[in-house]
Amino acid sequence: MSRKRIVTLAVIVVLIVAAVVYFVVDPSSSRWMPRCIFLSLTGFKCPGCGSQRVIHALLHGDVALAAHYNAFLLGAIPVIGLYLINDYTPLRSRRLDHVLKHPATIATLVALMLAWWVLRNVYEL
Amino acid sequence: MRQYWINFNGKQEGPMTMEQMAQMGVDETAYVWHSGLPDWVKITKVPELNEMLHNGIAATSEQPEQDTAQPATQQDTAQAETTKRQEDTTPPLPAAQQAPPAIPSPQPRQQAMEEKMPECPPTNLVWAIIATLVCCTPAGIVGIVFAYLTKKHYRQGDYERAKKMSDRGAWAIIASIIIGLITAPLSCASQLAQLQ
């Protein structure tokens, strides 16, 4: 088996295990699920805070609840999916890659993320 | 001053100095050769010419002759100064052996560049985004910034720098994951401790 195959299989296994864990355990009421280290240290939410609860909500099909926990992450999931598909599947397109990894695109992503980081702490999103 | 031969817009000219080249209005599609190089190279691969393209002639014209700094040309001087002089004044040998890659004019420049340069080093962008959103924000964002720099340098034709930024980006993501893996159990432990 090639190394690439092993890595792919390992990723799939980890994803399945994680999905089962996050389906069964509700991070908002669990006492042992990890908390964001940035939040614990500073008292401010990071751009990713709520990601465990978002995954739990999505696995139960509750999109509205997921949006309540972290709307930015909910919006980012399709974008991340697009990047993953274009990087690692035969569906990849050179032209799309050119757009997705254009410096202006990346700069926009960073700007959006930083804006979300500030706004969610100001308006308690 | 070092003498260059240039292949630009389908025409081969030389020898000429960097100043003359700048007056020609060359751009990054040009190929050049100078004594010490084994073959024609993209103009962006010659550091001083790449600088000239981006910053104009003023920034580079003051630079001292770089012949001694390059191993290939050091050999030349070691062999025989006269041979080098000869080489400098005759049309380059590689031109006779192998014509430089022609640049078809109807092709868009961007596409021509992509074909001539090695593939862009991985930006690891998607992993940097994932690391930012689930592992550790500061290191993840550093990873995204390195992805940006990788692409930026690559588009400017600076492959070496792009590769360096790509590697650094990978390390930022690894750091992000490791910080995440260390802090998650600590976080769990502290929560369990609070219960008791």
C-alpha cells in the first residue's frame, strides 16, 4: 500500500471516530470536552470558538443552532470543502486553483477572519 | 559591467548591458544568457535582472560586479581569464546548440509563465484555515499569511522564496496542531479538577 493511501485511510478513520464522538457527546453540556485555550486565557472568543458545538449541531441536522454557535464557521465549511475538493480530488481544476489561491483571495480570507474575530467579541456573536 | 544576451519577443540580441536591456523595455517573458551560465534561463532567475524588472534600473545600477560571488563564474576565472574575455565577446555557445524556448505571442503571458516555471510550492492554505478554526488561532493565521506570501513570491517569479514561505507555512500549521494537542488535554484536566 502506498504511503498516500495509508494517510488517506488514517484521515478517514479519524474523521469517522471524531464524527461518532461529536454526535454522541454534546460539547455544550459535557464536562470533559476541551475548551478553547485562547478563551480560557484571555476571556475573548477566538474565530473558531464554538466549532465543537457547531459540529455537534450539524451532525444532528440543526443548522440554525450551528449558526448560533459560530455563524462564520458554518459559512466557512463549504469554502473549506471547496478547497479540499480542489486540492485532493480528481475534480480539481487549474483555473479554480488560480482563483482560490490568488493572493487577493487569501488576503480577503484573512481580513474576513480578523473582522469576525473582532465583531464576535464586540457584539457577543 | 556584465554583458548579457537576450531573447525577447522572438528576437535574440546581445551583447548588451543591464541599462540597455532596461531601455528595451524587457519584461519577465524574456530569456537571458551571460558567461558562466550553462544555458539560457528566464530573466527572473538572474537575481540582479529580476531586481531590475521589479525595482527599475536605479536600484541595481550601483551594485558591484557579481561575477566573483557566483561559483560557476569563479571556475571561469580560475580556468583562464583570456577564455572568459573570449566568451564575453562572442555570441553564446548555448544559442547555437539549442534555441531558447520560443514564446508564442498569442499566448497570454500568465499562462506562458506557468508553463515555464516549476509548479508552485504547496500553499497549505486549506490546512492553515482549518488549523485557525479548530486548533489554535494565532499559529493558524500565521500559516494563512505564509500561504499568501508563497503565492505572492511565486507570481513574481521568485521560486526560491516561494518555497521558503511554503515550508514556513507548513511549520506554522504543525505548530498550531501541536499547541492544540497539548492544550486540549490540559483544558480537559483543568475542567475535571474544578469538578472535584
